[in-house]
Amino acid sequence: MRYDVVIAGCGVIGAMTARELSRYDLKVCVLEKENDVSMGSSRANSGIIHGGYDPVPGTLKAEMNVKGVPLLYEAARELNVPHRQNGSMVCAFGAEEESAIKALYERGMKNGVKGLRLLKGAQARELEPSLSDKLTAALLVPNGGIISPYELTVAAIGNAMDNGVELKRNFEICRVIQEGDGFAVQSTDQEVVRGRIFVNAAGAFTDHIAKMLHDCDFTIIPRGGEYMILDKEVGNTVSRTIFQVPTKEGKGILVCPTAHGNLMTGPTAAEVPTTESRETTREGLDTVARLAKKSVPSVDFSKVITSFAGVRSSVAGGDFIIRLSKKVPGLIHLAAIDSPGLTSCVAIARRAVELAEQAGLKLTLKEGWDGTRPDPEAFRKMTDEEKDHFIKEHPDYGHIVCRCEGVSEGEIRAAVRTNPGALDVDGVKRRTRSGMGRCQGGFCGPYVMRLISEETGTPLEEITKCGGASRMICGGRIGEGAVK
């Protein structure tokens, strides 16, 4: 089949671009090299909705950030993605940093951010009692928020698929060539997909894709960030996202609640050897703990339940790359989308649609387009009486599989069945939170494997953690009794 638009990469930018394109009478295909969507920066992400005070005025980052905030809140409501407009603070310790947050205030005003306030240290502690008594001032950002980045990506591409977009997973691009008035995209498995417009949204690999088309004037600089997630027991340590004064490396170590009620600290910001460097280090996590306590001394790191690392895609100039190629007709680059890329994702997607139209794509609104998604957490939000009634008609919702997070068998089966269906254990984890609690899947993992096997027809010994060679069972098949 020949598509109108082919998108390389199904992180939040590719997924949201697919959703925006699904509004129109077009044939769209998204190519993802992994076994699931949201496997790059969109997976290992702070999940912060940035207010817009930080980007330099006049840059694409400033424009997309400020436009993106209300658009993202709107999309999150439509897609039923966990999020909260909890606001944020940037903390200053001493006169030099107070000058820095005043400059951020002025920058935010130039960018058009509403409601910014400069607070004295005592005023900040009235709002957030856990803040350090050494804090001397703070910038209050009311429009800041938190969101689940991987659930946003899953919901965006799922909604696009519900509206006719096709997703091809495990499609690792090895070659892209111009062919007639379009493109031929080939995978390492020799599958070929053809399209009129080609959108390069491959995250950390955007420069590799650009080189295939001999149109690469940028080099991705991978920056690693390490995080720690703490138990929900300490999730209310702060109510807002607590930042420190940003540096040239990033926005500093933050302390914030997550969209699901945990507490998160991080990230570090350092160049890493490759775009797939996702290892945590003792040095990095010690840095996170030390600097988090600078802002919030009471953070209890004995409650850490997991740590992780992700890679952000930067370029030397520091700004987003959102443009039509000057050399290759029909090629759109969405590259170097680091922070505040998540916040900007809907605005970037809409700009991508505008660029596609400039490249000659005819846009006709589709009849019957539906931009909403059912709430995957609807069962957990029911009253006990409502649950009892629902379970009578759907008995598998009465069987709790993940005790830590209270996830039922019915919810896990739904995650495998609903676009884009989970194919591995981590895919179920991102969609349902099964395995994200204190035991990190130690109890529910085997049962999740069995449910995936039953729903997909995949033999148990071929069920993976995250695709590829990450099989959960090594050295032969385990007995059925061990996983029931």
C-alpha cells in the first residue's frame, strides 16, 4: 500500500503527529523499531508540563512551549491520560540565584506566560512546608503540571489507530530513498513501505534517518538523565514540582509528585556515549539524592522503589528542529525535541501538519473523527457498589493480579486488546501499572505473562520483558503450575 504520510518513530511526537493527521481523510502509517511505542525519551521522561518561563524568547522552544501547554491539557482530558495542573516552583538559594529567577520571570513574561509570581522564602514555605529553610526566594508557575508521558503516547497513537492510522512495530529502518514523488522506506527485515510525505520523528535517531536521505546538517547529542521513584507512602512530600535554578546542562534536579501519586527525583544531565545508554550509576543516583535534599531535606530515600535512566536528544544550537527539508521535497524533520518537548507535543504535531500541507498534502477533514478515548482506569474509579455490579457482568475484573497497584485481570486483558495492544510485560506495565508498585512485578509478573500468552497466542517461553531477546523464561519452558 502507498500511504499519504509515513512517520518514522512512535514516541510522543510521532504518536501525536499521527493523531493530528488522523483528523483528515489520509492514509497514514507509523513505523516503530521497537516492540512497543514510547520506548525512547517518551518512556524515561520526567512527565513535567513546563510553564514556558525557561526557553529563550523568539526560539521555537518558546513558541511551542507556550502554545503547547493548553493544547496538552486539552488532549490529556480528551484521551483520559492521568495528569494534574499542580503548578511548579523554581527555588533560589542566595542573592545570585535570586537574580537568576528574576531573569526567568522576565523571560516568562516576554514569552507570554500568565500568572507568574516571585515569592520570598517564607511565602514559598507557606505553600510548600517541606522546602528547605535555606531557600531565600522562589518563582511560582501556576500553569505547570505533571502527566504520564508513556500513557500519553499510548493514548495518542491508540486514538490515531482508532481513526484509521496504521502502526508497524519492530520495523527498524535501514534505508530510505526518494522514489518518484515520494519515498520508499525499507526495514532490516526487507519490508518496504511507501509514502508521499515522510516525517522524521525518530527521536535520538533523527540524524541517522536524515543521513539516509543525504539531508543532515545536525548531529544529535545524547544527554542522559537518571531518576529515582519513591513509594506512594511519601508521594505527598510536596504538592508542586520543585525545581532548582537551571544551568546550561538542564533544568536541574527536581522533586515532584507523579501523576499516579509517587514521588520522583531527578534527573541528572550529562552527555552519554550513545543514544541507547540507559544505565543508572551510583554516582548519578547519589547526585540526585544530594541535590534533591538541597530543596526538600525531608525526602526519604529509604522509600525508593525503582530507578531508571533515559536519553534526551539535543543539538549544539539548543533549539528544536521543526522544518521542511530544503533539499528533499516532502521530507519533514521533527528533531532535537528535548525539554520542553513533551509539553510542546501537540503544538509540534499541529505545526507538522501545516508543513505537510505546505509540501502539497491535501487536507480534507474526515467525517466521524473521534478524538476521545475511554478511561483505562474507569474500573478503579468506581464505587464499591458500581464495581460489584460491573464484576457480575465482567468476572475477570473481580480478580486482582497486581496487589501493589490494585490492577485486575480484566484491565490487563483490555490492555492487550486495545490499540495499540501490549505485546510484552513492560507494555502491560506502562498501560496498567501492573508491576510498578513496591514489589516491582515480583508477585504479578508470571500471571501477566500467562495473560499475554492467552490473549496473543504467543507461547510462554517467547513472552518478553520488552521485545527482542528479553525473554522472561530462560533455559526451557517452566511448568504451567508455576505461572497460574
